Amino acid sequence: MPFSYQRDGGPKGHMIIEFNGNQYTDSFKASGLAADRQMNLSLRTDSFLAWYEALRTWQNSDPATRPAAPPVTLHDLGDQRVLTPEDLTSPNLALVANVWNGSTASQVTCQYDDRLPEPALRDQNTADPFALRTQAYVFRYTDGFTLWNGTQLPAPPQPLPTFLQTTGSTHVWTCAVPDDLTPGSHQVRVQTTDVHNNISAEKLVFEVRE
């Protein structure tokens, strides 16, 4: 199975537990990824929130009365790594870090360009935009999905049931995006230190475009 993610945006993988007497250390190994890959980074923008809200409203409406096709698809979502000056002033804009093996003991920091690192905020009520986008793949409305759903072609495939929708996560952190970034390319480096003092980091390159 080359593509498989958990509901909260974590990839498929396994835990590695090493014992030393009555002490142990644990780590997560994502299948098909390097051992030091421990998180996914996304930008939460107004355009993403509007896109997903339109999709979620349709998904949760009565299947008997809603339109057969969703109002938006993945093709309607622009490049979320391109920000406008208006995005920078939005209170909704945030960097979202999904630290797959994160816990209450994890320390997470964000560093934009050559600025000083700042602590990220653990936010269990924030859904990872990457997880939400990944779930939206079922809205492609191709005939192949109907085979999984057990329906007869060419009946349209159905969206995920409500109980499978991502609403939050225990291992998501958010960090504010500086509102004074100049037009051009920027990068943010997110570093996490786990309960065993293991350090991993990930970078996201994005653009501010007028």
C-alpha cells in the first residue's frame, strides 16, 4: 500500500522500543521514509479554510438532497505555499506542525529565515491541513472508488463518514507567521525535541507574492 495515512495525518509506520533494564526509549519510524523524518509541515490560510468549509458543509449535508458532486475539489485549492500580503495579516494564518510521535513532553520551535527560534504552541483543537487535504482525495469522484464502496458503476463514490473526519490531534503544534515578511522566498525550520532528548527538524520553503 504505497499511500496510507492515519486520520490525524500521521503516515503508516511502526514504533521502535529499546529496553535497558527497566528503562526504555521509544521512537516512530514512518514506512518508506528516513528515520529522522518525524513531522509534516503545512500552512493554514484563509483560502484553505474557505475551501475546506465548503467541502465539509457539503459532506455533512443530507445525501438524499445534496448535489451529486461536491462544490469544490482538490483542483480548486491553490498552492498553499504562496502567500499574499493579505494572508500575512489574517488572524487565521499559522504554520501547522504535525509531529507524529509528539507528546506533552515534546519541545517544538519555529525559526523563520535567520530570525531567532520561537516556541510553538501545542494545539489539540487544530486539524492538520495536510490531513484534511489527504482525506479530500476521496472526493475525486472517479469510478475506481465505487469498487471499494461496493456500489454499481457509474454511481458516484461517497465521502468519508463523519466519524472519520479529522477534527484535531494530540500531536499538532502551531506557530504564528511573521506579518512583516518581504516579497520573495522564505523558509521556516521546525525543530522538535522529544522526551528522550532526540532532536529532529524539518523545513518548509514558501513564497510571499504581491
